[in-house]
Amino acid sequence: MKLYSYFRSSASYRVRIALALKGLPYEYAAVHLLRGGGQQHSEVYRDVNPEGLVPTLEDGAHTLTQSLAILEYLEELHPSPALLPSEAIDRAYVRSVAFQLACDVHPINNLRVLQYLSQTIGITDDQKTAWYRHWIDIGITSLEKKLEADRRVGLFVYGDSPTIADICLVPQVWNARRFQISLERYPTITRIAGNAMELDAFVQADPSKQPDAES
Amino acid sequence: MKLYSYFRSSASYRVRIALALKGLPYEYAAVHLLRGGGQQHSEVYRDVNPEGLVPTLEDGAHTLTQSLAILEYLEELHPSPALLPSEAIDRAYVRSVAFQLACDVHPINNLRVLQYLSQTIGITDDQKTAWYRHWIDIGITSLEKKLEADRRVGLFVYGDSPTIADICLVPQVWNARRFQISLERYPTITRIAGNAMELDAFVQADPSKQPDAES
């Protein structure tokens, strides 16, 4: 398999965690989202992924896009270790956490949105920081409340082993820390993220460990 | 089952289509997203859904949030008619289309984001319209290119019966039309949306047909 990835991309980070948890080897193809106006916009990359976003996973002759679709695909083809619970209602809960982060927090703070706000609307850096923090705060606050109230939470979002919910949570926590957002008010979330970082797969997938990492 | 819904909400619209396609009856609980500052922010509704977003589906004692997690849940418990293909690679393709719309287009143009742009950043109505059109245009253009190149496209995104991809596509097309965005440049997408509207389930789920519909 070949993964088109950018070290800081949350969506790429999710797929790296899943591949590491399942012990699947892959070739790393770096796509620099800033250099030269963004390599994701190049004609060569657009032929791989018409959306011009990372990640893309090539599995033999197949090209897969959208990190959450890739996670489900990996789960279906390589079911062990399982990244989803066995009962439908629990799967719905795990997916709802994953989608809450992947649909309602991440896309609003994505690079291209921040670029549009700066370059087209012309907001200041302070406004951009406030925007970023606002959406993380809203998303993480409601998620903390949801997790605190759910008896399925253990070492991880569901019980004591990681699922796609944790795979979405850890990159979001990484992003929050990168933007110096204090997570003290979110004890359940920080505890789960801390437990994840005890696992080698999460450490391997960390942005700092990637071939294209920059300080 | 009981569905907390707002007639114009794309995410609610998706779940309404799935329930109708699978022939599942439900009670409709209207949550007005604008009236009184937004009923989704009320304490009563926050107890149902801490995110303060629609839809929420109650299925007996279970409360489900996040439209795409609900679609997967309905598919697992009520597999006929199938809303996902049988092969993993085709499921990944269908999910990638669904997530492209649900993650990369819809959240950026969601009500609360538009409200923040107007009320906190103070952009003009023209800038808001330009923002809205920009993200739809980017998302729909790349999706059209993807669908044009994929031999799996038939009457619908995958073959000749609807999947979760069409369930996400139709509300997005409805939104684009609501904002007078011309879809002439997207013949595959408009053709598929037209085919969907030949089916009674898509017609029943249309915003105009809901108990809380306004003109």
C-alpha cells in the first residue's frame, strides 16, 4: 500500500494510526500542503485525488480517498485488531464520536478554510486564532460532556482498546496543543489521549515521526 | 423511533431519506434552528444531544447522533434495501462520496458557521454568499470529476439503486438550488439527483414535505 500524506494533516494522521494498529506496512508519499502553493493542487496529484486533499491510499490497483472511508475499508479487509465494537448500537456510538470530530470540528479549521479567511475575507491573525479556538472549544466541550455521561468509556472512548473514535480524537488533541489551547477543562479527553500515547501505534503515527516532519 | 429534525437541515434530510427508503415509520420532533435563538441550544434538547445539532434519532432506549453514524446503524439493523454495496472497495467508494459531501462541503456552510461569520467576524451578505458558493463550487466540481471518471456510476452514484452517497448528494443539491447556484456545469450530479427525485422516498423526505416546513 502507498499512503499520500502530510505530516501535520489530521486526516492523514488518522489513517497512519489505523495502519499502524493493524500492523500494515506501507510506502509513505509526502504531499507538502504549503510548499509551492501546495503540492495537493498539482495536476499530478489531482489525477490521484480530484479533491486535492490528503490522504489518499493506494491498495494495489485501487485508489481510496476520505480518511473515514479508508478506516472502514481497512476494518473490513483487516478486521483484527478490531477498531469498531461488535454491537450495532456501540458501533453507532463510536462512529458518532469519530464523525463529530471529523465532520463538525476538523473541516472548519482545515488549512484551506483558514487560507480563505485570511486571503479572501482578510481577517487578522487574532481573528483567525479566535476562529480556530472557537470551533475546537465548542466541539471538545460537547464531546467531553458526551463522554463523561457514557458508561462505555474506559481507557479509551469505548472500553479498553482503541477504536476509530480514538483515532479521530488523538489528532484533534494534537492540533489543539499545537495551537496552545489548554485542555485542562477536558479531563476525560486528555486522559484518553494520554492512554493512546502509551501505545506504539499512536507514537509511530505522530506527525513528528514522519519522513516529511518539520520542527 | 423518534427523529429530532429541522426541515431545512441537510443532515436531518439524509436520515429522513434513509428511513423512508427502508420503510421505517417514525415520530417527527421538530427542532427550530432559528426561532428563539435556536431550539437546538435549549437545555431540554442539549440533554438529548450535547452537541446541540440535529438530527438525533431515538430508537427505543437508545439515542443516536451524527447523521452518518445513524445511516450506518440503520443499514446494519435493517439491511434491506441495501444502502451500501456488497464489496469492500465499492463500499469505500460510496462512503468516500458521502464523506466528501458530509465532511468537506456541508460543515463549512452550516448555519452556525454562517452565523459566526456574520455576527462575530462581521462579513457582509455578499461575502457570505461568496463563501457559500465557493465551498459548494469546490466540492461539487471535484465530485463531478470523480463521478465522471468512475465506471460504477449508473442511475445513481453506485449502479442503479440509491446508496448513502445519493442520500448525501440530494440534500447538497437541494441546498445549492436554494442559494440559486447554477448546476448546469455538473451534468452527472444533476442527472443523479433527478433520478433520485423519481423515487417516492426522496420525495417524502424533501424539506417542503415536513411538518415544520415553511415557504
